[in-house]
Amino acid sequence: MPSTSLRLGGALRGPADAGKEPLAIAGWLFPGGGAARPPVVEDPFWRSGAGRHGLAEVIAGQGDELRAQLLAPHAEAIGEIVRTAAAQKAVRKSPWELAAAACRLLREFIGQA
């Protein structure tokens, strides 16, 4: 799917209305094309109108350039979640839920999920 910009306007249906804009994707999960919102601290999953997805589903069948463009916001989400967990720990709140989400996203990123 050749594109200079992956950003799409519009809202996705589903529980993740807040956060980053959806990204254009196409692949075996989205054969006619579609959009998925990258993970954010408040909702650490890829989301589309069809529900939540793991990174492997989102990048399946993508070309190298698009895969790289999809991996970048996934990696950014890991960092954001870890920073938020550290901030919670600093004020004596439990970071465990966020740490677990970051670990899951990292396992997806390295291909072990």
C-alpha cells in the first residue's frame, strides 16, 4: 500500500476513542484496507472497528516500508507506558498493570507473543 502518510482522519468504533489517530493498513486481516489505532497508555492494544489486535495481526502481509511505519508507534507506546509506570512508582502507586502491558507489547515487538 504505497502512501507517504499513514494517518487517517475519523473515529474508530470501539472502546478506544481517545489517543492516537488510526493508521491505514492492509493485509490478511484487512484485505480491503482498513485502519487501526496504535496502543496508548490508556488502552495498550492495537484497535480497529473489529476490536483489539496484536502487532503480528497488524503487520502481517505488510511491505517493509509500511511495517517500519507501523512498528514505530508500537515502540513509542512501550516507552510511554514505561515512563507512566515509573511516574506511578515515584508517587507510591502500583506500576504493575502498566509494566505488564509494556512487557506484552515488547514481547509482540520481538516476535514472542
